[in-house]
Amino acid sequence: GSTTAELRQMADCLKQCGIRTVALQSTGVYWIAVYDILEEAGLAVYLVNARETKNMPGRKSDVQESQWLMKLHTYGLLRNSFRPAQEIRTSLPLAGMLRSNSGRVNQDEHGSSVGKLPKSAARIVFLSLQARGQKGSRRAGRQTSDSVSPKLPIFAGSLGIPSEAHFQITSVWRIIARVELLSMGRNEHSQLSTSVATTRHRITAFTVFLVSGLALFLLQFVAFNSSSRAFQTCVLIGLPLVFSSITLFLYRSRNFNAYWPAYFSYSTAAVALALMWLLDDLLVNWLRLDSKRPSGMALEKVTDGVILLATVFLATRFFRLDLGSVYLQRGRLKLGLIFGFVGFAAMATFGVLQARSLGISIQRIRDWTPWLMIFCLSNGFMEELIARGLFLRKFEPFLGRFLSNLVTALVFSIGHVGVTYSSDLLTFLIVVFVFALIAGFVMQKTDALWGSALFHAGADVLIMIGIFAGVKT
């Protein structure tokens, strides 16, 4: 065995056999506990570099390696490695504690064997509490003790404590776990809390995320198309404030902290949509273009994309998040571009052919091509980022990959329920839902949004040709 008690038994056995010196190979960190126990027992321990004790190449076992090491040690051919005295080694973890901001021992040779014990205890207590839904009551404490007690003999043995006395360390275990939970970083606490999600938690999270997404995007859609300036102001200014307040509350909350990244995405999207409402016509007005014509529509969409990208960049920097968390990264670029360009070409070709069947001439389509490309590429990037990129990775700890994709696809398709550019709304919504699932799957598969954005841009070609021509597709 490798527990403290068993290692001490090994040291006693060696002393009874008359052994005075022991040679160890310094392989990884496994030698540390053995070295300390043997040294404590009064044996002279030689710590040798494995590179200097190589035998001839070929088939060999641990027993043969030990026999070869014993032979070299018997002939005095081993060179002992330097290791500080016990007093110095003891002070190293204390120095690490003073340097550490969190008050925990930094990772070193002692931290590898000792530093993990409190976290293991914390994990057992934490999961026991979460599984029972208890929050600090005396009943929760008793139930936690009952669930932990079967593991105490193992824990006691690793510390050299007789297993018969495990009841005496129950309270100590809980204290260690509580201290570790309080000192955990925000990310570690979030990972622990999300690792115990059950089916009920998934259903609840799915419902909450779906309702939040519909509240955000449907209200924003209604406000954008409303003729009431007061209603637009209330919705487009109120929603960012509401979602930002929820995000800050969750960020500071101990019980619901794991949910703040998801609502960070909602608040970022709400702020970006409000800024688009306020600023997207600045460039068009400065250039004195008509926002109803293809050139004006395309430049407005470019402005929207720039506003969204700037908002996401600043928000992620403020909360110290990685841009990869919103799929703005290289990812599997080659696979993404292959799917994106093939999908764009197929969808764009279908759009042009369908437009021809509606009586739209090739000449008109050719004249619109520059603005059509600018609009579709900008809109594809913008909608993939705001509808999927912001949310997919934030939902996955609670829902898994498939349900995360499903909830974003539902929100995206239902968000198109008020469109006026389709002659068959039900068929259009079904197609949008299927395309949304495909785009989300590609984003998850390629770990970036570039392939999904190109596919989305190709799917927009037919719609935008119809809008430019004033025809319902």
C-alpha cells in the first residue's frame, strides 16, 4: 500500500531486517512520501537520478530494475542527489502560504501530496450538500457527516490515524471543507456547483434560458418595429439595465454564482441591441444615403456588426473572459471554412435560381451583388455571434451540447415570428429552426463561428434579393 501507515510499516520491516541504507530513484513525485518516511525512521536514503542508473536496453521488470539498483548501491557506484534538510523543507510550504493570495499552499513537492486533501474533502461535502438541496442547516450537517463517514477510514489511514478513531475527525473534516470552499476561486466554485446538475436542474435551466432569450429578442424585435418612441425607449434601455442587474447579482452571489456567465451573454446582447438602435444610422446619415436602398441597408448592417463586436470585446475584457468563450477564435479553421464556403455557395446558388423563378432579372441581381455580399456577410457574422456564439458555451455546463444548441435554435426561430418578407411563415420558421440547429452544430464542432457565419450569409441571399426587389420569397 501507499498510505502513511503502510509506509511506516515498510520502514519498520526494513529496520528489523538490518537495513541501514536505501536507494530510491527520483521518478516523478512518488518518491517524496517514501523518502520522508524512511528518513524519519532513521535510515540513510540515497536519492539517485534515474538517468544515471540505466541498465542495458531490452525487456526488464520492476524487480530486475530494483536488483540492478541494489547491485550498484552495494558497490558504492550511486551518487546521492542534494536535498535540503528537513527544517528547510518544512519552511517551504509556509513561505508559499505567505506568497499565495488565496492563503493556500502553492504547488510544490509537498503540495502534490498534502494540498489535495482539503479539496477532496471539500468536494465530498459540497456534493453531498448540493445533492440534498440543503443550505447550511443542522440537518444538512448531520446528513453530510453520514455520507462522508464511509470514506473516513481511508482518509484516516492516509494520515496515519487509526481508522477506529474516524469519528473524532468528522468535525475536523467538515471544518477543512468549509474553509476550502470559502477560499475557492470563483471559477472553481462554479465548476463544482455545475457538476451536480440533475435532470430536474436541466429542465429548470432550459426553461429559464428559453424564457430569458424570448423576453430579450422578442421584446427587442417588437420595440424595433414599434412606432411609439416611448415604448422603444422603455424596452431598449430597460432590458440592458434589467439583465445587467441580474448579471451583477449572480456574479456576487454565492449560491447562484454559476449562472452569471449565461446572463453576462444576455446583458451583452441587450446592450449591443440598444446601441444598434441608437447608432446604426450614423454612417448612413453622414454619407447621406437612403436607408431603404441596398447601399444604405448594407452600411447599416456593417455598423451593427461593428457595434456588436466592440460591445462583446469590451464586455469580455471587463469580466476577464476569453474571446474563445464566445467562439471568436481560430478553432478548427480549415474544417469551418470548408463547410462555410460550400454552404455559402450552395445556398447562394439556390437563392439566385429561386429569385429568377420569381421574375427578378440577372442584371438586377448583378447590380446588387456588392451590397448583397456586404449585407449578407455582415448579417451572418452578427446574428451568429449574438444568437449562438454568446450563449452556446455558457449554457453547456447546465444543459450539455445538444440542449444548448436546441434552446438557442428555438429562441432564434421564434424570434423570426414577426417577419413580413416571407409568403409562408410556418414553412419559413421550420426552415429557420433546422438551419439554426445546423449552424449551432457546426459552431460546436469547429469551435469557432466562421463556418456558421458563412453558411448563414449564404442562407440570407434569397431573403435579401427579395427584400431589395420588394418581393416576398
